[in-house]
Amino acid sequence: LSVSRLGVVRGTLLVVGHYHRSLARSSVELWGPLAQPLQDLVGLVGLVDQEE
């Protein structure tokens, strides 16, 4: 992956994570099944940021 592509992927995951947290408050039933996978992805992005 190029640096720019990695940045786009990371940015997309961060946006998804942000909206997921916002939507989860009002729509737990809908987002419940997706909560853990999305949190795992956001966590992985956070680990990548720490390593850099």
C-alpha cells in the first residue's frame, strides 16, 4: 500500500468509527451486530498510529 492509500483507508475507518459511535447511541438494535467488528477495526487503526 502506498502511504497516500493507507492514509485514505485510515481516514475512512476513523470516520466510520466516529459515525458508528454516534449512531450506536440512538440505534443500538441496528448497530449491535456490527459494533464489535467496527471497534476492532478502529482499534487496529489506533495501533498503527501508535507504531508510527
